[in-house]
Amino acid sequence: MPLPDEKLDPRVANALRKMTPDERLAQALQLHRWGRRLADAGVRGQYPHWTDEEVRAEVQRRMFRGTG
């Protein structure tokens, strides 16, 4: 859902309207997984000495509480 001050590109809106609810959910889950992989790569780049568990915890913190 766009933020109040953002406008959804009409092409994106049209593509979303053509999708079934299951397709929209699948797309959202795919984007979430992509975001987690991107965050994971960023944390691993910042902290190459961290364990997998430390990286997972930091990615979770950033995804759900922000970077600040």
C-alpha cells in the first residue's frame, strides 16, 4: 500500500488489478524474500566476522525495527 504522499504508477496499479489475490500474495512474499537476502548481504558486508546467527538477528532487527 503506498504511503499517503506517494502515487502508485498507473501501469503498476493496472498489473496488480489483473492479478488474483494468490498472485499478489506470491509477489509480496517474493519481494519480502528478496529484501531479506539484500539485507543479509549488506550485514555480511559490514560484519564479515559475524556468525550466521548474529547476521540473522541483525537482519531481523533491521527489517522489523529499522536501522536506527
